[in-house]
Amino acid sequence: MRERAARAVQAVFRDLGLPAVTDAEVEAAIVAHGSGDMPDRDRAADVEAADELLARGVSALDVALALDRHGFEDVAPVVAAEESLLFSLPSEIRRDLKAAGLSDKMRHDASFEEAGALH
């Protein structure tokens, strides 16, 4: 299972133009007990590539499609737990939202997004 996961990461990195995951890194991931057992990577290049990935707007769908293109069609996301978060906004923000007529639309994320409000 570890090898398949490491090969999937290797394929996605290659497909999305990220710095290569080497075969040595895959082999190390199979037997590693922690990050200290992994070969060093060029962290600066990884961070730069991650920034470029965000700038290109790469989504989870892009990752799923990359997995599919490389024969990992059986790899699927697993929902381990679902959460519902509720929090109170500061009074100044609530006042501004109410003045903009958005306070009632914030009761549910979907209706808030449909209102075209701030993201």
C-alpha cells in the first residue's frame, strides 16, 4: 500500500509539473518510519512549485484527473469525518454585513456563496 501511494504521488507530481519525486524517494517512503528517514529534497524548489500550483488554480479535481491518467483510477478520497463549524463574527463585521443586507444570507455557506459575498 505504501508503494502504491508513493507511486501515486510521484505520478501526480510529474503530471502537474512539480519537482520530480525520485525512485529513491519512493523506495525510502516504503520503509520509512518518519520524515527523518526520507532523502533530502530541494525545499526551495518545492515551495516555489507549490506557489505556482496555487497561482495556476490547480484543484483537487486536477489531482484526481492526474491520478486517473496514470492508472490510479481506483484511488479515491475517503471522508473520515465531517465537520460543521459555527462561529461568531466581530460586531463590526456583523454590522457591516447587516448594512449590506447579507446578514441573513450567512446562515448557511451555500446561500452565502450564492449571494456573491466575500470569500
